[in-house]
Amino acid sequence: MLSVIVPAYNEEKCIKRAYSAIHSVLTENNIDSEFIFVDDGSSDHTYEEICELSSKEENISGIRFSRNFGKESAISAGLAAVSGSCAVVIDCDLQHPPEKIVEMYRLWEKGYEIVEGIKRERGQEKKTYRVGAKIFYYVISRMAGFDMANSSDFKLLDRKVVDVLNRMPEKGFFRAISYWVGYNKTTVEYDVAERVDGQSKWTSRGLIKYALSNISSYSTAPMQTVTVLGFVMLIISVIFGIWALIDKIIGRALEGMTTVIIITIFIGSIIMISLGIIGYYIARIYEEIKGRPKYIISSSVKSVREK
Ligand code: UDP
Ligand code: MG
């Protein structure tokens, strides 16, 4: 059986549409399925929609969070509830084409343990968003050591992989962690469709926060740059030190006030930036060490009728 995980945040209009679109594609292709809708603390009627659906249809479970914990947490909760032998994560807004699930499922049947959805076209996105996404993926790909451009959360995972992810205590980054675990992988290309209803739930501020936290969780390169900067500063200071000494010997020592000011400001800012970077990692350690749960479930439903 295939478990379909659908994170949903304020998607009241999309729930039923997503269900019928995905479910009909799967039944046409004789793929047995269960649906796990995770309501990520929506403020609209998303959860009521899920409850209604689960009372009418078979094999649907709904999980409701006590507040908005973010898509990553919603995916985690979905993965923890999987009972099928493989699971697929798909957006509620139908931007991930449901037909592709069939293709992914066939590849899984052939023995692939992770089938990755790769965006061919980024769909209708704002220009600033597109540029932002490009830079973000370039940086994170370089830092984390694997290519992440065009990757998405649209993935099909074997039960084994799901179990491994469920055992990971860290608040990871679903997209990257599935690269990190290894296993036998393949990819499926898809075109990003337009959102069927509502708006993207991302704000620019949210995206930047997301980018920073993901870079820091997959790479310690920023901290290493601090060391590199330290060495660069050392070399510069040796050069200036020699210069100052020569000035002193020749008797020109009073000149060069501008240089002093520039160097002081420069070193000051490098130290501040470095402290900031280190502080960021300490904050991450603090977050993880508190060991707070990734999400809190306030209620859940399950279809009465099970197949
Ligand atoms: N989502 C979520 N929690 C959030 C934000 C989004 O569960 O805090 C869900 C959302 O309901 C949708 C999916 O994640 O099913 C992708 O969100 P969205 O379409 O807003 O993102 P985009 O497609 O612009 O990347
Ligand atoms: Mg979307």
C-alpha cells in the first residue's frame, strides 16, 4: 500500500480537490492507497474538511497540530503515521502533478528506495523569488556538498527510509536529509503546475529564515570561514606591522591615522560577523538540546471504514 502524505496549511478549498485528483489517478492504476492529511495549525476550516472527507471515504487519517509548526514538521508527523510499504509526500495545492506518483510508484516497484521529484520548470513564480531560490540553492548546494537545485519535497520513499527518518531526532530538512541517508535513488522530472487556489504560504522573511537554518544544519562551512578570515587578517596585520615599524625607524610614525581608523573598523566588523556566525550555531545547538518535540498534535481522525 502507498501512503500519501499531504501537508496542509490554510488549504480548506484544496483538500477535497487534492484528494479526488490523487485518489482517482491511483485507483485507475490499481494502486492501493491511504491518505494522511496533516493540518499544520490552519486558521480556516482545513481540519473540518479533512474530518468530513474521512467520514465519507476510506483510508483517510487527519492530524491536527496545536499551532503552525511549518511544512517540515507536518511532513515529519505524516511520516510517523505511515502504515504503507512506501510513502509519497505531495503538496495540497496540486502543484505536484498526481500522475507522476504512478511513475514514481512503478520505479519503486522496480526496486528504487527513494524516488525524487525534480522540478523541470519552476512554474509561475515571481522574478525576485526565482532569483532568491537560485541563490539559495547555489549556496546550499555548495555548502552541503550535493546538488539541490530544482529539488523539492515531492518524493516517494520506501518504508525502510521512512523508518530511518522517523528515528532521526534532529529537526532536519526533508529535502536534504533524504539525500543524506543514501539508499538506491532515482529521479522523476515534473513540471510545476500553477497553484489551484489561494496563495503560496511563504513570506520572504520566512524563506530567508528557512535558508539560513538549513545552511547551518547541513554545513559548518560558515564557521570555517571565520578561521580563514582570521588567517587573512593575520597576514594583513603582519604586512601593516612591518610597514609601521619601518615608518617608526625612518621617523615618519605620526602619519597614517586614516589607516588606523580603517583597520580598526574593518577588524571590528569582521569580529562582529564572526561572533554572529558562531552565535547562530550555538543557537542551533541550544534549539536541538532542548529536545522539544517537532510538533504537537492536538487532535486526529481516522476513517471508520477501513479497507
Ligand atoms: N504548508 C504547510 N505548513 C506551512 C506552509 C505550507 O504544511 O507552514 C503546506 C501547504 O499547505 C502546501 C505545501 O506545504 O501543501 C506547500 O506550500 P506552498 O504551496 O505554500 O509553498 P510553495 O508551493 O510556494 O513552495
Ligand atoms: Mg505550492
